[in-house]
Amino acid sequence: MRVLLTGGAGFMGSAVARQLLEEGHAVTVLDALTYAGSRAHLSGVNVDFVEGDVCDASRVAARVAAVDLVVHMAAETHVERSLQDAAPFVRTNVEGARVVLDACRHASVRLIHVSTDEVFGAAAPDVAFQEEDPHAPGNPYAVTKSAAEGLIRVWERCYGYSASIVRCVNNYGARQHEEKAVAGWVRRAVLGHPLNVHGAGGAVRDWLHVEDFARGMGRVVAYNGPRKVFHLAAQCHRTNLEMATRIAELSGGAAVRCVEDRPGQDARYALDDAATRVDIGWQPQVSLDDGLRRLIVEARLR
């Protein structure tokens, strides 16, 4: 299958590119190469690379017309950056989604849009959000991803064009930008610096290795059933303090310290992915300790 992968030079996108190629697909990557994307992430990967912006309607339309499937991953993703300036998030995550949607609709090309567990906002301790639960985003990044999902639902209602949505939990793994929690903690740990944790470190996240996410995306691409919304989760819930402490332990005992909390910090995220796992025949394979150990080894080699 010919696949257009937007954002394919990013952390998660480059893992998906590798997975799709392994499964025999021909992959074209469209990426604007912002600070978090790099051609180096695709080193040795046989893709057709196009540098471009997902808000460039003519460029997107031309590429969409030449493929069988679009996997839309191009996005601004860092919550702290969205708190400082939401404008790039609105542009890329909302207008970019609209451009891709329109291109796919006009070309009658299947679209898989990658979203986030953050669209639901904070989950109570005994709650895991199901696919059709209402959204309550709690920060500017999350609200733009929720808005993109809203466009998908409205495009189906108004134009009869149906796209798929994949929501995932926090990913970690190779090639992740060090602004992200795990990548930053690992780098600081191997350098012997303290690991900073926001607030008391009690925020709970579900941690999924990026290779497991990519394998899940491969299953979604191959899926031909009625499901339109997919949840990819690890069911590996840890507080930020627990994660930072484990990284410190695995790396030889770096210090962990709590610093001022950031605005808009949701206490817990959680997805119910039981139905998705059954429908696509997928489950995570990389244990948390194995994934973290690999990252620590890679960081020490840099």
C-alpha cells in the first residue's frame, strides 16, 4: 500500500515509518522539520521524503492524490510550549488537520488521524476513558487535539467522509526530544544531574514504548473492520515521581527533586483499550524496565 505519513521525521512518526516499511508498504513522509523533527531520525530508512507544511493545501493535496492511505501524525505536542504560546498548536493541530481532511475527502483516500489521551482531561482514580466518552481537555495542546477530532466528526456528518482516530498514551523511546519527561530524565541521569519532577510528582501517566505504539499503528493500518476509534495504551500507570525514581535507580542513583508545578497539570490520564486490543490483535511487548534500560544505554553512547 502507498502511505503518506505526515510528521514522519518526528519521534513517534519515525517509528511508525519503520514499522510500515517492515510490513511492506511504500511510505512517503511529509514533515516541516521543526525543532522536534529531523532527517536524522530517518537515517537508513527507505522513504520518499518531502519537506513541507501540513497547512500548505496544494502540497498536501498533491501528495494525498498519489497514495492509498494517509496517516496524519504532524502536530505540535509539548504541553509546556502550548502554555507559553498556543498559536503554533492551533495552526498545526487544527488547521493542519482541516487541510489533511479536505485533501483526503476530495481524493477519496482513507485517513488515520493520531490523537491523544489528553482530549479527555483528567481521569478519576477508578476511571479509564472509553472511545465515545466526552472530551474535557485541560490545556492548550489538548484542546487543539480535541478540536481536530471535532472536525473529523463534523466532516463525517456534513460531507459523509469517515476517518479513523487513534488515541494513545505517553510514548517513550529512541529519538525522543529531551523536552519530554522520560527523555529529559534519562539524559540528566546519565550526566549525573538531578531529575526535576513537577510539583509533588503525583501526576499519573500510562507509559507505552514507541515501538509498541508503532506495532499498534501497523495493525490499525491493516484493519478492515467497522471500528473507527482505536485506543493504544500500555496499562503501565506510574506517577511522575515513580518514573523519575526508577530512571535514577536504573542509571546508578541520580538525585530526584521536586520543583514548582506547571499550570494545567492533569492528575491522571487513562484509556480503556480492551476492545481495540481484541479487534486488532495487539498488545504491548516491551516492559518498562527493558525500555528504560535501552534508553539509558543509548544515552551513554551519545
